[in-house]
Amino acid sequence: MDFVRAVEEVVRAIPRGRVLTYGDVAALAGMPGYARQVGKTLGAMGFDSPVPCHRVVTVQGRTAPHWPGQVELLRAEGVAFVGAVNVDMKRHRWRPADEF
């Protein structure tokens, strides 16, 4: 499976109200260490993509600064924030068991 399709599969699997980091997505897609490439891949999909890209944040829980709608999409799913744009990672980081 190519990298783009692997990233898409992982991101589509993130449940509502949960998030993964770019690094988590890279690792689950079989390419640990490719967090930046995950960001580029998701950015290329665009804001109107059916892939729930809004569920991917930095390891600190920060949302994308160029995408203000990301916070609103996450809040609509019940995601809590610490500060204005940092997801409460202790509550909302998804830890998939053996799905991949």
C-alpha cells in the first residue's frame, strides 16, 4: 500500500472525539519518523476532504494555525481543550489496540 493510502486509512479509523498525532499516524501507516510527510499529505487533501484530517494534531495537542475551523470541528465532537488551541491529549489521544 502506498504512503498516501496508508495515511488515509489510519486517519479514517480515528474515532469521533479522539485525535492522533502526526507521528502516531506515520507509525501506524508503517513509516515511523515520517510525521512531516503526514502533515504534507493531509494538507494536500484540503479542508473539504471526506478524510477527517481535523483529528490529527501535534504531539503537544496543537491544532494547525492555518486552519481555524479545526478547533470548531473537534469541539463539535466533544474534544476538550487546554487553552485556546491545545487538545487535552490525556483525555482524547486515541490508543488503537491492534487495529493496524
